[in-house]
Amino acid sequence: MFYRLITLVGGLVFVAALFGLIWLFCRKFLERQGVTDQLPDRATVLATWTFAGVAVGLVFAVFGAFVLGPWAFYRTLRGHDVDISDAAAIGWGLAIVVLALGITGAGFFGFLMAVGAY
């Protein structure tokens, strides 16, 4: 029972870490595009919708996260008037989702191995 509780708490921590990574990557993306006006708020909105797309995509099928996450990034980015092509916006969204999920997934599997659950 104790290991289940540890695994549950660890999972919640890694969900928060996933959102944090997506937020950080969205902020760095906006900085690279020259966005300075309301940067933290814009990064939060962009990360929230991207995270929501990833979460919904993970519920339906794992690969759905790699479709809905970049799509949500692209749709939200269109509302921020960032001067970037559609293809580049989708590519950046996919890169952010892949990198954030990869780092979080590797960390979570390491955590599961450390507690003996995997």
C-alpha cells in the first residue's frame, strides 16, 4: 500500500513537472520570436492549451498527444499575433510536446525503477 501511495504522489509530481516543462519551452519559444509584451501571461496561456491538448490526446491514445498538443499550440499561437508560418508553428509545437513528454517520461520511469514498481 505504501508503494502505491508513493507512486501516486510521484505521478502527480511528474504531471506538474510536465506542465512546468511545457511552460518553460513555450516561454523560450516566445522569447525567441521577440515577444516581450506580457510574456509570462502569454506563455501561461500557450502552455495551458498545449498541456490540455496533450492531456486529451493521452486519454484517447498515446499518439493523440502528438496530434492534439501541437494543434492546440498552433491554434493558441495564432491568437498571439506571432509572426511565424503555420508549418513552423506546428513544428515548434510538436518539438515542445515531444521534448517535454520525453523528459517527463524518462524521469517517471526512473522514479518507478527507484521505488521498485517497474
